[in-house]
Amino acid sequence: MFNKQSQGGTTASNEFETVIGPSVKVKGDFNAQGNVIVEGLVEGSIKTSGNLEVGEKAKINASVEAREAKIGGEIRGNLKIKGFLEITATAKIFGDLEAASISVERGAIINGKCIMPAGVEDIKKINKDKEA
């Protein structure tokens, strides 16, 4: 899921440090160092230096930051992903996305801007070349 070797498969649950289960509701700022799975409800912000997986029934009303992410649930807030962002068919995202690379399955709902930092630098260079 989070690297090229496993993009087609699933990640074993023992690779995750924190699991927010379906019956759990977190309010406030959630900070982690390792990989996180969200199956419940989070309100506030989520920030991890590891990877994030959001289950199909999860609801997040928060800004999200992670190294890489797989989104299957609903997010109302901005996402800032340093690497690969995988958006599955069941995802509903209402907010702006920033990621190095993105994969979106048919059926996903995205309502917001999409920014790819490498692409921004390319656009600046093209505009500079046009002015010269």
C-alpha cells in the first residue's frame, strides 16, 4: 500500500502503531510518530510522521498530515501528504489535497483543490521561461 512493492495488496495490521477503532471518537489534536489506522471518528487534526490508513466507514473532520496515506472514508479538511496518496472508490474528501503523487479510483468524491509540489515548481519554471 505505501510503497511500490505493495500498492496492489494490503498492509498487515502489525505494521501500524495506532488503531482508532470503529467505536472510538477522538476530539482534539492527534499526533503520532508511527503508522496510524482510523476506523472511527476524529475531530481536530491528525499529524503523523508515519503512514495513515482511513477505513471505509471512518469520518474525519480534521486537517491531516502524513508521510503516505490510503483514504477510504470521509474527510472534511485539508490533506498534506509528503509522498503517495491513494484515494479509493469509497472515499469522500471535502478539502484541498497536497501530495507528491496521487492515485484516484473511479467513484471517489473529491471537492477541493489538488496541489502537487513538484508540479508547482514546473509551472513556475514554465512561466519564467515565457517571460524571458
